[in-house]
Amino acid sequence: MQNIVFVGRLAADPQVTEDYAKAVFRLLENRGRDASGEPRVVGVNCVSWAKGLNERVIAEGLAAGCEVVAVGAFVDNRYEAREGGERAAKELVIRSLTVLDWAADRAAQVLRHAA
């Protein structure tokens, strides 16, 4: 499998299971503008199965808007939709994650601007 490097910001707070076995989040990356001048945003769904990473980094240090460098491999998943019918989705299975913008740093910045 090939590794993919994706740099982006979390679209929302990550969802982590109570036992920290699985973390799910979506990353968004600006890719300039399309031919009509509209912003081009690329998103990728990510999943981490690394319990230590999920507990110590993702659950504790990430929130919507945090910027990360994610390295992983794309996996195709098939599932049945609520309304029936089979669907397919790609997700990036995280192998390593580097945090560029921690949630605590963002909160401290907001407090400084509010004062």
C-alpha cells in the first residue's frame, strides 16, 4: 500500500470511542480556486485504530479547526445505507499524525484576544 500525506484542518471535533480503540475525523484542505473563481476545498474522512494515539493526541489535543499532517493509506469500505442499497466510501487509515495547531493553543489564543 502506498502512503498518502494529507495536510488539513479538522472539519469538526474528532469522534473517539470510549475505549479509545477508534477515532474518526474529517480533514479539509484548501486547494486554491476552480475555473469559476470559487474556492476548491478537498475533504478526506480519516480513521485511527491506534489506541495510544487516539487517547493521548486525538482525544486530548484536537478540535475543530486544528491543523495536522496525516500519513496513511486509503481503504475502500462498503456499507449499507439507511435507505437501503450498498454504498462505497474511501477513508484514510492513519499511520502517523503530526499536529501543527493544537486545540490548547487555539483556546489560549481566543482568551488572549478576549482580554
